[in-house]
Amino acid sequence: MAFVQNLPFISILLSLFAGPLSSILGGKTAKRLNLAVISVIGVMSSLVLAFVIQSGEPYVYMMGHFPAPWGNEIRVGILEASMAVFFCIIMLLCMIGGSLERENELEESKSNLYYVMVNLLLCSLLALIYTNDLFTAYVFVEINTISACGLIMIRQNGRTIEAATRYMIMSLLGSGLFLLGICFLYDLTGHLLMSNIQEQVQLLHKTGEYHIPLLVSVSLMSVGLAIKSALFPFHAWLPDAYGYSTLSSAAILSSLVSKGYIFLLVKIFYRVIGFDIVRDSKVINVLFVFGIIGMIMGSVDAIKESNIRRMIAYSSVAQIGYIYMGFGLGTTAGVIASIYHIVSHAATKSLLFVAASGLTDASGDSTDFFDLTGAGYRNKLAGVAFTVGSLSMVGFPMFAGFISKLLFAQAGVESEHKMFLTLVALAISTILNAVYFMKTVIRIYTPDRKGMAVQKNFVKIKAKDQMAKSVALVCFIILNLVLGLGSEPIIKLFEDGLKMFA
């Protein structure tokens, strides 16, 4: 075995041990450790991705070298490695972009605890990406939930505590359903490793045995993860969680946490049950319907918002709907579109949150829609970045969101029975996206003579304090353009990864 094949397991261990270590360090030291860990894991994941692309085959890493069913495994292919690389890039930029807000909003005595949560969150995301064991996935789902809850409530004001409580209640409901689904599946197959489960499920499907219990198991796991990823109508916790937590928390939660659960659902569909069986079970039809409803209702709620961060949060509800709609098409093209949207939405949503923070900095720290008048002139880079993110969400050519919507449209055309509904939903959702995002862009570029006092206060902010946010914004803009203009090799990578995945 080549040494590079050990790196996924080392990455999980490194982030896992960095969490407790951060608890005994000072805030600044814990921050440096966190950035170093994310960077090192990103480099290691890139090496793993290059290795898997070169070899053309996935590989299984046995922890402790004990074979199934006694041992635990992680499985590495193109799709897993590419997601690990991308998650590290997004998390690193989110942490850099939100550094000033963390220093201002967190108590100095508790700042190191923030990095404990971030390190554990990264560990859980990597485990969800790589694990080949269904119960291990459940364990790290819970670690992910606890870490995310800590990131929400660490500011400790009334709104964040309420949001964290809502999030915990909904997450526990989702986790309970997911665990019940695993229990049913274990009772039917006698295995927890994904590959072993799939063999037994295929056999049960051929013989027609235990059809109803198998359907119940798939339904419970699908609904559980849909709740945890805030699919409509299970999204009530989301606006407050994203709107009132720290900038880094909001960006990470919106771009990565929900995507980790969705990626796990893809693994269950392909590597545990088998996508043909899932399609025959009609579970994806339910996801398709709620995905389309979420696309519309999330945008409608965003239009009604006057708080820019809550508006961006409601937009995430709509974008999660896109992903589930792609799954619901029941085709490979639909799944590829959803996977690409996981990436494009993560890059764009983080950009929007960081840019919105820059605009509020230049508006007396107000997130109210009308106070942002002229903010694009007061903070030019944030204005440009928010415009780029908005155009991407609407689906303007050159940006990541355009490719996502194009892929969804192409996948919809290939689906005979769902084509009309898919194309109509895409059209309506795009129009609604344009209403609230372009309305905001027009607002921030509307001249405001009364904003001169705010401008003077904003100029007083030290340039070095804004430097980190500026670097993050520039990198996010570049990433969005790369996903929009260089999408072909990325799509090909995902296609090859999905074939290897299955």
C-alpha cells in the first residue's frame, strides 16, 4: 500500500485530535492551529485526489487491518477525494473571511472553544465523506450536529440560543429517524459495512422478500437526512441560525454542514441500497415534490425579508430544494447536477455571507435592507463580490450558478415524466431569485447622501482588519469564476467519480 493511501485516515485523526488540543490553547494559538490543520488536510486531500485519478480505481482502507464484519473501513474514490478538497478550501476561506467578526463578537476566554467546534466539524465532515460503515456515519452525524450547535450558540445572545435550541430539536428528530432506518437495515441484512449491506439488499430485491421493511428503512434514512439538511418544510430553524450566528459559523453552516448530510444520502442511495432500487421504491418522487416546493417557497420567504442575512438564509432553503429535485429526477444526469450544485452553492453562499458582512460593516453594522443603501460605494470590493454572488444565484452566464441550472435543465429534459414540472419550477425559481437578489444589488448601488457619516466611521476601521476579509472575497470570486468558466473538467471529474462511486 502506498503511503498516500493512509492520508484520508490521517486527515480524520488530525482534525479529531486538533479539537481537544485547541481547548487547552489560547485563542490566537488555537486559531493558528485551526488554519494550519485545514490547510494541511487540504493538501493531503489533493494528493489523495491525484493518486485516485492516476490509478483510476477506488480503494478501501481497513482501520486496524481487521476484515469485515469485525473491522471498520473507509473508502476513497474520485468523488470522495474531490469533496474533501473542496470542503477544506471553503472552510479555510470562511475562517479567514470571518476572523475580524470572531474577534469582536466572541469572549476572549471562549474563543478557543470555537476552534474546538470547527476542528470537530471538519473531522465529522471528512468521516461522512470517507466512511464505508453506516453506524460510523451515524456517530459522526451526531458529532457534526453537536459541533454545529456549538457554532450557532457561542455568541450567547437570546436569538442564537433560541436558534440553537430549534436546530438541536430538529436535528435530534432527523438523527432519530436516521438511526431507526439503520436499525431496520441491520435487522434485514446483518451488516453495517456499506458494500456488505448492498449485496444483501440486492439479493432481497431479487427475491422480493421484506419489500415493505426495506422501503420503510430507505424512507426513514431519507427523511432523517432531509430534515437535517433543512429541506422544506423542515427549515424553520435555519433563518435564525444563519442570520444571528457569527459570520464564519453562518458561512460554514450554509455551505458545508447541510452538504455533508446530502453527500451521505448520495452514498446511501448508491453504495448501500443501490440507485435502481431507490428509484423503484418511489422515495425519490417524494423528494422531488418537496424539492420543487422548497425551490419556490424558500424564494418567496426571501423576498419578504428585510434583513440581508436572513434573506440569504432563506435563499439556502431554495437551493437545497434544487439539490433534492435533482435526486428526484431519478437519473444519473440529475444526480450529477445535484452534486455540482452542492459545490457551486457552497462557493456562492459563502461568498454572499462574507460580502454581506462587508456591506453591513460599511452601514453602521446594520443588516436592515434600507440601511444598506449605497453600501456598494462605501465598500467597493464587498459590493462587487455580492453582485457576483447574486448573479451566480440567478444563473447568469460565466458564474457557477449558471452551470448548475443548465445541468438541471438538461437533466429535466431527459426525464420524460418530470420534464415539464422541472423546467417550469426552474423558470419560476430563477425569476424569484432575480427579484430579491437584484433588488438588493440595486439597493446597495443606490446613491445615499446620508451615508457620509457612516462612510467616515467605516474608513476608521484599520486596513489590516479588513485585509483578511478582502482576501477571502477575492478568492471566492475567483473560485466562482473557475466553476463557471472551467466547469467541463469538473463535471467530467464528478461523472467519473460517480461511476467509481457506484
